[in-house]
Amino acid sequence: MVALDQHLTEHKEDITQQWLEVCTSKGSWLYSATDQQKLAQNLKDQHELLVTIVAKSLRKEDVTDELNRWSLQCARDRAVHEVTVTESVGQFNAFRHIMFEWIQKFSEASSQEISIRDFYEWSRILNQNIDRIIEVFTEEYHQVTMIQLNAQKEMINELSAPIMPITEGIGILPLVGEIDTYRARTILESVLEQCSALKLSYLFLDISGVPIVDTMVAYQIFKVIDSTKLLGIETIISGIRPEIAQTVVKLGLDFSNVKTEQSLAKALANKGFKIKEC
């Protein structure tokens, strides 16, 4: 009699094809449309390998390492191609149901009687394997996406606080958009590095493009001014709105020695740069 694992391995192409058809029939796909043709063979090989691994486990071989390696690689592939965790877990569960169907077909067609105990054991092993895949997959997917997000955040933050030198020793830092704790800390570090590299004597910090200035942001702005002062740089702030001034007062921050201007144009004009205000 052909053993169950041999039966599943011999039909791994059929199982994989059925699994892919189920995914597409639900409007789900593993990769974007532009990648489907190029990655089709790799995808097919990857999931035929999963059938082989699961089949081996049903004859009670230890496939933990193989299953972990498969799950880790699958998570990295899906994360790179932006397939969601929800979609991926749904596809793993579809694979679970298909494997159950093939086990049932094997049991019904077998010339030998399959005991309830055998069927229960196969079901237990299959569920254990799929649950393990989902566990390892979701953890690795999270790690990969966090690395990607942090890399993107760092790149965005590096670009979001560029000091523009307008002449020797003078630079402009226009802050635009919402500022969270992470971005505020990055801006402080970036500003100090850029001021030092540009050998600035004056820094014009314009915050008219920041929609919300809360306690944390006001405190970070104060730290920028305080830190640049230690470098011998005079910082002039422009674009302070009434609500920002109120936040500063509530904080108890001493801005009495900080030079402020209503607009960047006026701040620059006081240093001899004539700019027409819009």
C-alpha cells in the first residue's frame, strides 16, 4: 500500500495548483500583478516544498528545522512584496483545508482500513505544522516590516530637516508637517550635525509649516535653540503663532533671550536679505 506521505508527495503539483486556484478564486494573490509571471515558478517550487515537508511530518519525522526555514523565507518574501499578514494567514488556512481534503481522499481510497486514531493523529500533526508556520511567519514578518519601516522613517526624517545655507555662516531650517517624539529627536541630532558641518553662525528656524506644536515639540524646539547656542550659533525663530506662544508659556520655557520674528522674510530682512512676502 502507498503510504500517506508518499501519496501527498506524488501529488504535490496537484495540491499546489489547487491551493493557488483557491487563493485566486477568493480575489487573493501572493504577489502584485506585475510580479506574478516572473515569480510564478519560484512560488510553485516554494509551495511544493511545503507539501513535501508536511508529508514527511505525517510519517512522524522531525521537520521542525525545515518548517522554520520555510516559514522564515516565506515571511521575508511576502513582506518584501507587501502581501499582508491577514491575507497570508488566510492562504495558510486554505492550504490546511486542502491538505485535509487530500488526507480524507487517501483514507477513502485506501485498500487498508484507516483507523480513527490514524486519522486523528494525521489531523493533529497537520494542525500543529500549520499553526507553527503561522507563528514563525507572523513573528518574522513583523521583524522584517519593522526594519523596513525604521529604514524608511530614518530616510524621511533625514530629508525632513535639511538646513539650507544661503550664504557663508547663515542657514535656514524650515520645519514642515507633524512632528512626533521620534522625529523631534532626529531633528535635534540632525540640526547639530548640519550646523557644525556648515560652520554656521546664524540659523533661521521657521515653524510656520508645523500644524500642531504641543508640549513635546515646544520643548524640543527649546532644546535645539539651547544646543545651537552652545555651538556659538545664534538661532532666530519665525512663524510662531499665538497658540504656540501659549504652549511655551504653559511649559514655563524661558524664551526671553530667544530672538523671534513674525515671518521668515522679516527675520531674513533684519540680516540684510530682502525677500518679498507672499
